[in-house]
Amino acid sequence: MRKLCLLLLFAWAGWVISACDVLRSIVPLPEPTASPTPTAILPTPTPFPTLGQLEYIDAAYCLDPVINQIQDEDELNFLRFFPSGVVLDFNVANHGGCAGTWEYIAPYVEETATDIFSHGRYELSGSAIRFTLAPPGSDVISGTVMGRYEGETLILQKQGAEMTYILIFVGGQP
């Protein structure tokens, strides 16, 4: 009985192997993969130009509600750039437009006030500017802002919209 089972097993194995040979003759094997065409390694495109020599400014800018067609003028947004590369971003209740509100808040806007204002570091080169921001009291970066520096104005991409800031303060401590 064992011999008969063993004989049947070998016969079945031979039949399977011969069936595979028949299938191989029906379906041809695929061609070998061609060697890839050699190409030069291309640089990864960047959405922001590589900055050259960094520059620093000592200025404050206000998000102008008229230029940006903002209906709610109860609060104004300010950016304060320090010559050390620190930037502060904050909103203040409107006290008579950008100039009046800046006079009201200026004494409190110090470079070390990162516990009460959003803050980060900026990079400026030519007309290109970008900066990171972290929430008050934290060093965890929550976003990056990019744009153009045109001296009297900043044109920034913030939260998917183009925003125009106007210069309201230059030089020294407020």
C-alpha cells in the first residue's frame, strides 16, 4: 500500500511538472528589463528662492485694513522686526488706526516679550522675506510666512491670502 501511494505521488508530481512546461510554452516569459537611460541629477525645486546674504531691519509694520479690504477694524495686526532676527506678531484693539494703535502699544513691544506675543525668527535678503512663528509662551513652530519686502510695505502670504503691511515705525527702541 505504501509503495502504491508513493508511486501515485511521484506520478502526480511528474504530471504537475509537465503541465508547467506546457504552460511555459503557451505563455512566453517577459522580456528582461531594459537598462535605465542615464540622466543628470536635477536639483529639487524650492517654492522660495535660496536667500543670499541675510539682512536685518529694525521696524514695525501694520496690516492696513483699508488696503486689504478688512471689514472688521476692531483689531489691528502688527509685525515688529528686531535687528537680531527676532519677529513679533500680535493683534491689538484699534486705537485710532495704525499710527495711534502703535503709539499705544509700543512701550510694551520688547524683543523678550515672547510669552505674550507670537514670535519667531526672520530671514531677509534683497526683497525676499520669510519667518517662522510660534505661539506665545512656546517655542514650537506653528507656521511659516513668506513674502516680499519693499521697504515701505511688506506683501506676505499669510493663511493662504496675500496681505499688505505698511511701515509705521523705523529704528531704535520704541
